[in-house]
Amino acid sequence: MQTPSGHPVESTSAARVVVLVSGAGSNLAAILAAHDDAAYGARVVGVVSDKADAGGLDLAREAGIAAVVVAPGDFDDRAAWNEAVAQAVDVFRPDLVVLAGFMRILGPAFVGRFAGRTINTHPALLPSFPGAHGVRDALAYGVRVTGCTVHVVDDGVDTGPIIAQVAVPVEDGDDESSLHERIKVAERALLVETVGRVAREGLRVEGRRALLG
């Protein structure tokens, strides 16, 4: 893993990962199941949520990992909240920040501080169907194949360079719920694999291309 300055992390040390969650934390649970293996190369050192009742916080605490809540309602405006989230994450000195079911848009105060080392998952094959309703929008359009994407976070909404994707067929009779459940299975596996590869091999961005190794 390389830091934003390009200096490699010691090979004997796992990359420090901070995970941001808003919900039950199924993606977080999948990463936690992998990170105890020294060969994985990454270790979750902190979890941050925008919601005090997020299940992902309980998963973190059960695993002995520091968990922090930064609720938007505690701040005067979005800019102040964004800065507070950035500060909360920065405390853990992360090599990599993972948005795993984090349902709020992060602004320049955050994205700029962790540029090139923040990744997100999305339940569609970007650049198709970005935004909060990727599964519903794919169904409404009538595609026969959708999937999931892991991408680098930039200042746009689901517009960052794509790291990895997996296709998921749309089956006859699918509704939003059934399709989303199959995408989630693929998404968890893809995220775990991608976090490990980024930690072990490094990540660099060249224009629109996100390159591992």
C-alpha cells in the first residue's frame, strides 16, 4: 500500500483502514471476516457513522474496534459536518478509507483530505445508473445485466475512476428487492477482494483509470 505521497507502507504492517457506514454494516462484516488473516494486508482500525443506531457500530464494538458517530444534526451546516467527519477519520491515520453503505455525500473538506485513498461501492455498473437508486433505475430501464462497482471517490456523485466491477444478471420476475439482494452478495465479495488488493498492491489514479499494482 502507498500513502498519498507515494511512500510505501512497511510490508510488515497491514494497511490501516477506516470504514464509514450508515446501516447494518454487511459490507463491514465481510471485511472484518477477512482482516484477521495477516495475508489479507488490511486491517480495520476505526468505524465512523452518521447515525447513532447504525448496526455497523455494534459490529465494530463487538470486534474491539473504535466506533465514532458524527451526526449531521449536531452541526450548523453541511460544511461543518464534513469537516468533523474528516477530523474523525484522520484520528485513525488511515491508509485507506472505505465507504461501505455510507448514505451521505461527502464534500471537498473530506474528499480533498483523503484524495486517492477513499473508495466506495455502488450497486450498478457505473457509469450507468449512478445515485441513490441504482438498482431501481436499472430495473426501470430494462437492462438484462447490471452489477456492482468499486470506485475511487471524487467530488462528483459516483463519478470517480472505476477500480473493479462484477456483472449480475437481471432475472425474469426480479423486483428491486430480489435484484438488490443478489447484487449485495456480489458487492460484498468484490469489496473484500478490492480492499485487500489495494492494501497489498497499491492504488494509483491516472486520469480516468484506477490502477492496482
